[in-house]
Amino acid sequence: MTTRTVTPRDGAANPSGPRAGRALTGLAVAAVALLVLGACSSSGDAAGGFVAGGGAALSCPVPVGPMAFAVSGRANSPEPGLPTSVQQAAISVVSGAADQKAAPKFTVVNLDGRPSVAGSDTYRTDAGNAIAAQDDRNAFLSGLGKAISQVRAQTPEADVLGALALAGRSVQGGRPGTVVLVDSGLSTVAPLDFRQAGLLDAPVPDTVDFLRSHQALPTLNGATVVLAGLGDTAAPQTPLDTAQHGELVNLWTGIAQASGAGCVAVVDEPRSGDAPTDVPPVSAVAVPPPPTITPGRATALPDDGSVGFQPDTAEFRDRAAARGVLGPFADFLEGGPTRRIALTGTTARAGTLDSQIALSTQRADAVKALLVELGASPDQISTKGLGSQFPGYVNDVGPGGEQLPGPASTNRKVIVEPTA
């Protein structure tokens, strides 16, 4: 049979309410109930509803040690569940526990506006034969799977960084552990609040440095970190485009690495479906539309994954993506010899004004060069750089002199002013 210990939920927003009660006991009740059912039969290769085999394996090794699952049953993100590869990882930990004489602890973290431990179970088995051991394993995994599917938010908004930190703390100990984050990754709680303009587009190093300077990085200490569902949203949250999705994955990968993760695996299996109902609200994150060209109207090319630049350089982050964005701009110029475009580069307030003007000019020139490569005439395009001295500049320096990644990203752009 399987011995379990249950850790009460700490910091619940409403521990006496009906949802809080389910969150507090969901893992234990589901595990115990399904243990009774599982003890009555052996189910072959099934792992208590988990998928044994199939799907792509994780790119990181998963040690036989503690596992923590930070999952969201919240608004704007699909209902909670584990991708196939994560299920396989949990099966491998439970299956290897007896061989390694380990008693791995499994923790479920409720990702909402104030993340907390929904419950935890420690897996042990004293089964005397293979069939009984399999029944124990299946029952435990059934309880885990059901508990994860029943996680529901109790507090408004989504603190993804806080949930990752709590999950990281839950796997510290003598054996290496694994942290699994299953969420869209669109956090709405400071210090990583994507409602702040520009933060979704900010370069990864800038955001990581900002979190480090505020001692806001989680403690992962060599843990394997699995990131699943990043960028996968549910209505009413506006979906991310390909470039934004890639930047979000890069950001959370960078945060995990900077926090000391031993290995980071990104699960490509998409999450879909509706968000849970009857849960507290989560603010929608504004997703900037792709830039379009309109004669007589200025358009800003943002500092994002599609047409932004590498930090402190005039090199595009993704030249192929930039070509896709700028193609219609080149077509506009090719449509008439009298058409003109003025390109004005701007920057954040970093370094001297002379260096800002030089960099912003180089970036405007880089956009011009790509437009010419796409077929536009160089005579149709003028360029200049203003650095941080431009109308509409947003203060991007904090009270301690630190760069604020969201506002700084907003200030880094190339403004396109087309005339017919």
C-alpha cells in the first residue's frame, strides 16, 4: 500500500470558503479514494489515467526525487492538466522510487494572484509483489492527476513568478528535484506584470537583470525545470503571435536559468480549450498588433521579437521575421516613385545622449537597408536618430537609477512616417 503525508495549504485567500476547502484537501481525498479503487485491480500498463509512453520525451533528465507542479486553474488560461511528456516524467519518478529506495514528495502549487501549496503527497510503497506495486503506483498517479485537474484559483490575477518560486522551494532537499510550470506565462503581478506597456517585448537580459537587482528571482538550485503551455491562452485573453510566443518562452527559460536551474525543458505540446469558470478575474494583457503602413500616419516598429534589435546593437533579433514585417512597407514604396518614408530611431535613456543618437540612427539605417533589400529605392527613404530626446518619451529610469525594462522597451523603436 502507499503511505501519504498531506501538507495543508498555506496562505489561502479564503480557507473557510467552499473552493478553498476543495483546494486544501483535493490532493489527499483524490489519492485516498482512488487508492481504494486501484487496490481492487491491476490495470496493465496504464498509470492511473496517466499516459505511459507516446509523445516526445523531455529534453532534460528527470531525477527520482521531489516534484512540484505549479499549475493554473485561472481565468485567461486553459483548464489545468499535464502534457503527455510531463505525465511520463511523473510515471518514471514513481516507478523508480522503489528501486532507489526513495520516497519522493509531490507538491501541487495553485497559481493565482497569491500562489500557495494546494497539497502534497509523499510516495512510498511496501508492496510485496509487482502487481501490488503497480496498483500503488497507479492509485497515487490517479490521485495526483485528479488533484491537478481540480486546481482552481482563489485570488484575482496571476503571479507566475511567485508560483515558480514556491514550487522551487518545495523541491529543495537531499535529492535533486523537478519543477513543472503549466501556465500561459502571462503574469499580472509585480515585479513581472505584463500589463505594463513594453514588458512583453523587452529583451530577456534586461528583464532578468531587473528581477535580479530586485532579488526577485526564484531559488531553483540545480532543479530540472519543465515549462509547459507558455503563450497558450484562453478567451478573453488575446492570443500571442508566433514572435511574441517565442519571446515569452525565451524569457521564462532565461528566468529559470538565471535562478539556478540545472536543466530547462520546454514542452511544445500546445494547451487549448476554455478557461475554468467561476474563478476570480485576471486582467487581460494587451497584445500589440503587428505594425501596418498607412499613408499620412506614423507607425512605430516596436522593440519586439519580430522587428526589434539585439541589445545595444543595430542587429535584428530575427532578420527573417523583420523581413516579413517590413515586406508591406517595401511594397508601398514600390507602388509609386513619389512615395516617401521617413525613419526616426529612438532609444531608452542609457549611456550618453551622443551614444543614444548614434545607436538610434544606426537602427533607422538598418531598417532602411532591409527595405532596400526588399526592393525599395534608397532615394525614397530618409533616416535620423533622436536617442531618448523625442516627443512621447516615457521615463524608463527607476528611483535607484535602474533601467525599467517595460518603459525602456517602449522607448526603443523606429518610427515610420509615410507620405503618398
